[in-house]
Amino acid sequence: MAPMLLLIGFLIAGLELTGAQSLGVCYGGKGNANNLPPESEAVSLCTTNNIGRIRIYSPYTEILQVLRDSNIDLIVGVPNDRIQALANPSAASDWVQRNIKDYSSNVKFKYIAVGNEVNPTSETAQFVLTAMQNIYKAITDAGLQNQIKVSTAVDTNLLGVFDPPSTGAFSDNARLFIEPIIGFLVNNGAPLLANIYPYFRVKYNNQPVPYALFTAPEVVVHDGQLEYRNLFDALMDAMYSALEKTNGGSLEIVVSESGWPSAGGAVETIENAGTYYRNLINHVKGGTPKRPAKAIETYLFALFDENLKTEEIERHFGLFYPSKQPKYNVSFS
């Protein structure tokens, strides 16, 4: 019996470790705030709180230097305003050399996100796939293609239908944009990065707050054999359904952003935000009704409040104040 209990203990510890390792944070750096601590203190804050993954939206020397030998997995973004330039193979090769290869010996790059929530009808959209292909070639030429996956970060506005989740499908405009990208991801074994925000569905689509906060007392959506008690799962599985309808059923989704603001409106409160983050952290240790029993790699938005954001609510997504004091009673491990 003792060996069996020991084995069970190891299995439980492994599950807990997997859940912790699946969790990261988004770090905007100083571009969106003028009162943040130095990059070294931001990375130290993550390490102290057992946060093993970080997403940055643009590479720059100060953050990449600090991440050397940190053992933190990293998503590096290509800003939307740089995508068109990187549709040029030479420019993409240079970008990879300066921002990836020069640091790859001791920075744990995991994904390159080419663009963030690019609007399918925008001028930029036509360049996303080409930039992804060029960056992938440069990564391959550097011998890093097995370590670093190239993807793009999308949002759930690409869905023309999302309720119930099994009917999830991309809108016509989105499909023209995303279908070739899905083909690229499938061919190269890369996940789709998706920003999943139940909060915005509450604010703009009148979804119930408890459904969004993981606090609904009973099943809210019955979808065939599957039952949904929270909006996060419903949005995730709607995205999976849409992928299945576009030859992307083999893809995994990495949640590249999810969060809740603590000020700026009626539902934007410290209490609601704290509830959301705590429940989300616990929830992603498992899976969704459609893809159960597997931790969901998730990046919480965001590490700090960002006081230079244009919209008021956008300034209050931080897990920590710029003073590094935690805003919520949240455990990341």
C-alpha cells in the first residue's frame, strides 16, 4: 500500500506541476505605461511568484537581456505595424537574426506571434501569412524550428457563430484570412494563439456575469452531450469547432490572453476581476468539455496595470500594481 500511495502522490504532484507550467503572463513593457519597475524587477517578480511563462508584444534589448538564463518560456510578438515589412524575406531574416538567434542560446523562445488580433479586413491582413512563412524560413535556416513555433494571435471576433459551441464557425471575411494560416499551422505543428475574453462578451454581448466568472450555479448551455457552466469553455470550444470546419481539427489552442479589468465600469471591479483570475487559474489545469483532461496553456493579461492605454478599462488589467504589490489574493502555482 505504501508504494501505491507514493506513486499516487507523485502523480498528483505531476498534475499540479503541469497546471503550474501551463500558466504565463502578458507583459507589455514600458510602451503602454510610464510608471513600471525595470525589466529586471518585472522578471524577478514572475520568478518569485512561480510564473514560468511570459508573453511580450515586441522584442527589445532590455527585456531579452534580462530573460537570459531565466528559464522562462517566452512568446515574442511581431507588432502589427511591422508585419508588412516582414513580408520581405530579407527583412524577416534580419529580424530573426537580431531578435531571436542572437539570444537563442540562453533565452527560451517558445512561440513567435506574428501580429495580435489583426482585423481580417484590414490592409495588414494580406501580409500576415507571408510574414509567418518568411519568419519560419529564417527560424529553420537558424536550426531553431524544433524549438520555436511560428503562429499568430487571434480573437473570438473571427467567429461568425459561437453559440452553442458545436456550431462555432468563422465568419466569411475571417475564413478568407484564417484558413490559409490554419493550413500553415497544421503543416508545421504549431498551435493557434487565441485571446479568450469572457469579459468582453459580458460587456458587448450581454452574457451573464456568473457564466463569465465561473460561478454559475448550474449548467447554462446544453450542447448535445456536452454541458457548459462557464463562458471560457464555451468560447474555447466554439473556436475548436470552427477549426474543425476548416481542416484545423488537429490544432491546439494556446490562450495567449485572458483577463478582467478591476475598474472602469459596473462589472469592472476588484471583486469580479479577482474572482475571474482565481477561477481561471484553477480551471485551466484541466480542459474543456470538447477537449477534456489536459491543461490549457494560458497567459494572463496582464502583469501590470498600464496607465498610458487610451481606454480607461484597458488601464486596469494588471495582476500587480506598478509598485509590484499584488492586486488580488491569487496563487500562480
